[in-house]
Amino acid sequence: MNYLEAVFNGNPNLGPFALVLRGLLAYIVLNVLVRLMGQREVQQLTAVDFVVGITIGSIFAAALADPKTAFWPAIIATSTIVGVKSLVAFLGLKNQRFARLASGEPITLIKDGKVQEAAMRKGRVTMDSLMEQLRKRKAFNLADVEFAVLEPSGSVTVMKKREHQPVTKKDLHVGLGCSWYPAFLVKEGQILHDNLREVGLSEAWLQNQLGSMGVTDLDEVFVAQLSTTGSLYVDTYEDEGPMKKSIAKDLVLSKAQKLSGDFALYAEGTYDPEAKAMYERMSRQARHVYTSLAHIWADKVD
Amino acid sequence: MTVIKKLRKALNTLEGLEADLVSELDIATAEQDKPTIESSLKQVRDMYSELSRRIGEVEAAEPQYERGQLR
């Protein structure tokens, strides 16, 4: 008991084991405190977050390195700082004005392509540092920028003018196809039933897919992941040969079936005889794709 | 849902289907299944180009569709 008291209260005669014990305790306390502060990336830290982090680190560093210094004040002081910070974050969630007061608010430095000198002064941003931030975001000419905003974290967010923005699939009217949640379905030979339920697939379906890839024993599987396109990728413990991949055949069939039905509906819904004939033809084609694929995959789908 | 939105949705499904069939051809598919998949892929691509063309036509006549003069 006396020994533990000495660890917490400080004692010049504390040995190395006591410092190891302090280090262990500090690690646990810091982990708890960091979790209480919420998960954020280092780049997302505001100036206040940064100062709080440094303060906590300094307090613990002093208490850890010096056996004479009491350890418990460090725990109380850092817990208080984190408590106040959590309270401020909580109040900020309840009240937007309070959040802006506590964490600062974004400042628009360039608006509609024009530099806002007053905002630059308010954010204490020089033209050189603004240009540096713009260059980091691949905007080398001021003329290319529509908006630039100084965020509370100190970073600058840039929106380029429309003509300088990269072309997207939407601009090109290119479809994105169906999108699935990329879930792991098997890890180290164990089926992840929760994930399987979440994506709406059954264990029988999974076994069927694995069987079609020649995997008969789940113990052979290191990981199996459903990709965003609905394909199943399987990595077995056998490292020779390519990674196994299978498409979800029943999903492919349901797409073909749906297309056939949709085109039939479009044919019914149009007054244009040419379009009607085209939709009817496409409905038949999609139906044909469905029946052909269903025929060759008859033994591979549920 | 507008006509164009419906057609684009069908176009997306066709694109997904095309990607699936291309993947299936890449994977070790039984040789006897390949002609069927290739022929299905060709049909899907035909439907895709025909539907893209139709979307272009509908877009050109969009004001008339909006007024309900065409369906």
C-alpha cells in the first residue's frame, strides 16, 4: 500500500519499476482521455485541440520523468481539461452560436473569384500564405479559384471555378452501375453472419459462390469480401496462383430480369411508335440474356 | 421520376451488368459457357448504345417532355 502511495504521491527514492508502473497508468489514462475527446484526424484538429493536446502531454511528461513529483495531480489536471473540453463540445452540439464562439468559424478568403481583403486581415492570412495553400490544392492562378475558405482548423478549402474542375462521370453521363457495401463475409475461416445479413445474402449463397470457385472447406479461406460491384473476392491460405474471384450470379440474373421488366413498362408508357418498338425489342433482349445465363448457371444460383 | 431519370437508371443497370459479364469472362469460366456469356455481353452492349442514343434524343426534346406533350 505504501509503495502505491509513493507511486502516486512521488518519492525521490522510487525505483525504475515505479516509473514503469507510472508509464503504464499514464498510457491507460491517456487512452481513456483521448477517446473521451472524440475521434479526429490530426489534420482536423483546431488550434484549441492542438493546445489541449500539448498541455496534456506536458503535464504527463513532467509527472512521468520525475519520481519526486506527485502523479495524481497530473491525472486530475488532465481529466479536468478533457472534462471541460467535452462539455464545450457537448454545448457546441446543442448551440451553433456557442460552437462558433468556442471553435471559431470559417472565414471566406476568396468569394466569387475575388480576394476578400477584410477577411484576410480578420484571419491574419498574408497573400503569400494564401497562395501557398492554393498551390497545395493545385490552384496556381488566382483566376482559377471561385471560393477559398479558411477553416477553423487553419486549413484552406478551395473550390475551383467550374471550367477548372475535373470532369466527373456525371458530366459525361456515364452510369455508375450498382453499388454494394464492400463487406467482409469471411475472415480466417469464420463466416461473418452480421455482415452477410447486412448485405441481404444467405450462408447458402456464400457456400454456393465458394463452391463455384472450387473452395469446398471454409478453413481454406483467409478472407472473402463482397466488392462494390457485387463480385466476391476470395483469398485462400494457399498463396500460389491468382486470387479467386466470382461474380454474384444471382444478382446478375436479377439485373437482367429487372431490365426486361423495366423496358416492357417503358414500351407501354410511350406514345412514340419508334420508341415503343425499341423498348419492346430491348425487353426481349434482356429476357433472352436472363434465360441464356440462367440456363448455364442453373446449378450455381440459389 | 422523369423519363430521363428512368432511362439513366436503366443505363446504369446495363453498365453494371456489362461490368459483371466482363468480370465473369475474366474469371476461370468453363469454356462451354464462354460463347453464351460473350453473346449476352454483346446484347447488353447493343442495348447500352441504343439506350444512350435514346437518352440523347429525349434530352434534345426535353422541353416537350416537360410539358407532357411526349412520353
